Amino acid sequence: MANTAVAAGLTVQQWDEKFYTEYIRANRFKRYMGTDENAIIQMKEDLTTKPGKTVTYALVNALTGAGKRGSATLVGQEEKMNSRSCAVTVDKIRNAVVVPEIDEQYSAIGLRDAGKVVLKDWVLRLTKSDIITALGMVSGDYAAGIKTIWQATDAGAITAAQDAWVTANVDRVLFGAAVSNYSTTFATAVGNVDDSGDLPTYARLNLMKSLAKLASPAIRPTMVNGDEEWYTVFCGSKAFKRFSEDATIVGFNKDARVRGLDNPLFTGDSLIANGMIIREIPEITDLAISGGTSADVSPVFLCGAQALGFAVAQRSKTITDDTDYGDKQGVAVQEIRGIQKLMFGTDASVDTTTKKDNGIFTGFFACPALASA
């Protein structure tokens, strides 16, 4: 009787699929990822089935005309649909470990299991870092090189990109306590934020939300349970501390949420205030910019639907390699993907110029060192 064995290649594919699924599930941003237009981070896997360098995200602006009523003629009076596009470029990322193992662990599956923990930890940290970087993008992509709001300004390309971004996103930024702090020169606007009157508070967060709804086009909230509108706010630990101590936010979470040890005031989990989920991302703390009176200014990102694009061309794939006459066994992980802020052009004739952030309103608040209570 001949036994039928599972093909080794199929076993590897199953392991790779499990690795990819587990690492995506463990991603701190997983709850905000989805495949439809309602997700904050919209995933597309178009290039997994066909060759290509970019995945195009499309935006069709809402109709604004009055239409026709009664017996008025509609033929020849149709309204033009304005469509916009944003290309997310994919690139290969990879890393490897060498796993010295005893003879019975020399199989491909043994090697993959041995390196699984460190490789998954690496790709998790890289993905989180890329998402945070994407939140602060002002231009570029990961393949061509990017520029961000927290890069030190200079006399060259970074300053020009920051100024162009803040000019195009005039209705999508708030510097400190007042709209009047705005300037088309990014460094000047940040310099208007000081550590005496521009700290993060509920009132300023609520102002961000109102401005996001009044922006043109408006920043669309994510929809939950059919008709509930929500924004998600990502901020660093210093800003989160200020929000968690704000009397209004404390009142919302103390009086309107579940009592007991599961309350976020005990657990330190996400806070909720007026249709906003406030989420602490410690790494954002390190992205401070120097503001007025040498204040540390930290970005706060209020996100709605389609804030970021996550394009996948190749899911996580493991590769083994034997070197030194078989004495050293290595395992590598690689994937081809791109993570970018979705920015759609507003120019009347060219849909990829004068780009605006699609689903992000960015606030800048003073976050001085936590020297005392």
C-alpha cells in the first residue's frame, strides 16, 4: 500500500497564509483596516493576480447640482461626475534570520516555525511604522521616497513639500487653539503653537471634528451599525494623557460608558467623546516638531473613511536558504506592498495635482515634557 503525502509546496503555502493572517490580525491598526470604502485603512489586493507597480484608488465626488423638478427637461442638463485618482506604489520588503537547528528541524516547516516569532515581530513593527509615517505624509511614496510633516524644514524639497501641503489642506489643519494660527508657510504655522495656550483639549478636538465636516470636500466619517458616524483620533502618549485628564472627556467616559474595571478610565484603552474614538499610539510621541517658545508640537490625526491605502501585490512569503555546505540554515520573509495616505487632486483639469488629504484632519498641539502631574 502506498501512502499519499501532502506536497511540500502546499504545506509551505499554508504556513505562509497562516503567517500573513496572524500578523495582519496582530497589527495594532487591524480594527481600522478593511476592503471597502468605509474603512479608515482600505486594503486592496488587485496586484496579487496581475502584474503592476501601482494600485489606483478612485474617488467620485458627490453631485452638487439642484437637478430638475416637475416637467423640466433633463436631457442635455446632466451633471458632470468629477472623478479623482490616487496611485499607491508597491515595493518589496524583506528580512531574514539564520536558524541553527538540530537535524530533525532541518525541514522547511521546522525552519519557518523557528524563525516565525522574530520575523513576525519585525514585519509587525515595520507595518506599524509605515502606517504612522503614512499618516504624516505630505508627498511622495515609499518606493520613490516620502516627505512628512515632522521632518526638519530646510531650504529645499522638504520645506517646499510641507508648504505646498499646508496650502492645499487649509481646511484640513488646525494649529493649536485657533484657526487664525494658520499660515501658508508650514514652519510659521507650527511656530504659532506654544506651550501656554495651545495644549490638546476636548474643545480643540471638537473644533477639529467640526472643521472636518465643514471642509470641502468634507472628511467622511466611518459608518457603524448603518447610520452611526464615527471619527478615530490617533495621538501620541503626551497628547493622550492630556485628553484622558480633560474634564469633559472624563465625564463622557465615566457617566456614559460601562461602569467597573472594564471602563477605559481604568484600563487605559481608547476614550470616546462626541462621536470620536481617541486612540493612543505611543510612537507618535516621538514625532514632535519644534514650535513657538521652543514647545514640542505633536500631530493629532482625526481620521475618517479612506484615510490610508494599503496595497498588496504579494502576501508574506517565506524562503529558506542553506549555506556553508548545509551547516547554516536561514529563513527569510518578504512581501510586496505599499502603504500611503490617500491624497486626491483638486485641480479643475488634472486630477492628480494640488492634492488634498482625503480622510485625515491634522491638528498640531503643544505637548511639553511630562515633568509633573
